[in-house]
Amino acid sequence: MHVQMKEQIKPQPATLIFLNRCFLHRWMILKVLLVLVSATASAAEKPNILIIFTDDQGYGDVGCYGSALNKTPRLDQLAVEGTRFTSFYSQTVCGPSRSALLTGRHPIRSKGWGMPASEITFAEKLRDAGYQTACIGKWDVSNRKPIIERMPNAQGFEYYFGTLGANDGGGVTFHENNEKVGSTRDMGSLTTLYTNKAIDYLENRRDSGKPFVLYVAHTMMHTIIDASERFRGKSEGDLYGDVVEEFDYETGRLLDTVDELGLRENTLVIYTSDNGPWNQDKYTKKKKGHPEGSIFWGDAGPLRNGKGSPYEGGYRLPCIVRWPDKVPAGRTSDAIFATIDFMPTFAALAGFTPPADRYIDGINQTQLLLGKQESGRDQFYFQGAGIRLGKWKYLKPKAFFYGYAVEDDRQKVDELYDLENDIGETTNLALKHPQKVTELKELMISVEGSDRLRPADSRR
């Protein structure tokens, strides 16, 4: 009986095939669902990225960085909500600053205004990682010309509106994607225009189901400066103060839009500037044809010199980073951090691999941003001029300066400064520490080396 029962319930071959097919079908559906859930979770973990990049704004131009003249309540509030970096470096002039930010490579490699089409930007990598990519404002890495293969669309930005160069002559020409779409000589309209375009992108152009990177590169406070009628003559800092305060207000409008759209919690906001302020007599006295009051005088705070100089006033800029519940709020960090670090840091956050066929000068600063470590870069290189290692900064005798930034009384000797105790670079310690000078010279030369594959990172 027992054997007969087993024979009675034993499935026939056709039944077995049917059951196996049902099982496989259900297993395949389950696997697809698991993949979709995993992909959805992964996409949710990828932060949106909003970069707000000003032009020629000095270290001391913002309230939370010491300005008693300019009222910047929205940037000050951003610092309360995020981390304020006090040893953050861009570059010393605009084109090189932008190629470094976009590629993670010093301008000796990424070529500044002449950035070649072969350079790979973080926008290209983020786009390939599933991000929507947009750039609003000043481009300035295609030699200020409409060279299609070097314009934003070809360099990874799916949407672009802005000007390919600066406003030195008091006018700008706009491009939307690759098409010329008009021009203006109303410099006081630009900050609001770029903010409106950024808001329009967030509200109307992006796909709410995908993460985005939005790079907003303002023309202000680059000369020729101007503010809108709403802000002109309202600050205590003359026209330059008007421009700073209007930028602060417009930045607040953009951040409010992020909040209203429910994007705040998963948006990494980075505010910084491209280089130090034009604050030299040689520049202001030489410049001709400006409207009255439109030659500005930015504030480098306690730092020496300004734009075009390898001293701290040329390179060290304000930087505030906010990402709620991720980046510590109300924190001040003196760790060395730089725009060249954006590429590898975005790679870690968004899940892509930085270019492996070229030297990447930036390092992954995710742990620093998230407050999981206090140290940042060990070193930072100053183009054609010197290097910082920890608290020590070295400048070579023939350090490169742009003409307007040259200090006529500077002696062409080795310079060594202890930035922890002498942020204003007032006391040259080279003769007291010759071994440190030798060490930093060698490190500088190594950074200036070939463009082949880099070491694992720039840490020692």
C-alpha cells in the first residue's frame, strides 16, 4: 500500500516540467523586483548636487567670514545649517579655476581657458551615472568662443544657459545650449537672471525621478559690476556691497525653491568663489571706461594680496557645504579642501569611477564632509608658484603673478610661511627652516610632473 501510494502521487514528467517552469517564472519575477528595488534605493541614496559659484568674491566679503560691512544673512544661515571651511582653495583667476573645478585637475593639466575637449568633467561622469546635468552662467573654458566641442553640452551638461566668457567690456552674449540667444549690457540684471534660470530648471526642466547636478556660475562680482535697481545704493559698502547683498538675496531665493520642491534633505549644496578679489591699485588705476563706481574693491579679510596672486588672498576662498543630517551643521573646519576634490568626492557619493587614464589631483573628501574625520588634503599646489603642506607654505623666488597682482617690493627669494600662526604671510621663515624649504621644493616639483596615472591619492 505504501509503495502504491508513492506511485500514485509521483508526478508525471509533464507535470514536473510545468512546476519547474512556474517556479522559474516566479523566481525571475522576484529577481527583477529585487533589482528594481535595489536600483530605486540606490537612486534615492544619490544626492542632488547644487554648486553656487561666484566670481571674484573675496574671503572677507561674507558676514560669516568676518565682513562687518556686507550683510549676508542667507549665506550666514547656510553656514549655521552646514559646515564652513576656512582653508578652502580654488585657483587665482577665473578660467583656470573653472577647468580645475570641472575636471579635478590642476590647470597645468586641465589648461584653464583653453580646456581641451579631451578633458573629462564631473558632469560627463554624473550623466553616465544617471544624473541630469545643467549649467547656468559663466562657462569660460572654451577661450570665450562658441567652439561646439568645448561648450557645456559637449562636456556633459545636458542643459546650458549663460555666457561663454567674462563681462570685462560691460556686455555679455548668451547661449542656450549651443545656440546664441541674445545679449545685454545691463550687468545689474545678471544675478537675478541666472537665479531665475536655475529656478526654472528645478521647477520645469528636470525629471523629478532622477538625481541632478546644477552648476550655477555667477558673473558677479566680476568687473564691470552692477546691481539691480532694487539693491543699488542700499548697502553700506558702495556698489560692490550692493552686488554682494543682491547675490546673497538671490541665493536665498534659489535655496527657498529647493525647500519648496521638497529637495532640501537630499541636496548637497556647495557655495564658493572662483578666486580672490581684485583689490590691487595696479588694476583699478589702469582700468579705463568703467561706469562710475563699477570698479570694485573686494575684501580678502586677513589674507595677503588678492586675485592673480599666489598668496592666500588669491586662492583661499569662502566655502560652505550643506546636506541636512549628513554634513554636520554649525561646524567650522580648517581642513585643507579644494575645488579639485569635487570630482573624486562626487564619484564616491554618486557611484562612478573618476577617469583612470589621466592624473587626478583631487582626492575623495567624503569622510571630511560627513564629519567622520577632521583632516583633509595634506597638500595644495599653487600654479607656477609654490605649494602648501600642512601648515607650511612655500613660494619659489620666481613665483608666478598676474601683472596687476605683482608686489613691487617683493624680494625674489624662497618664501616659507607658517599658516597656522601667520595667515597673513607676513614673516618669511625660509632661512630658519632650510630643510622644510627643500622638502616642499621637491614636493612641488613632483606635483608638476607628468600627466600619467597618479598614485592612489595625494595623501602622504
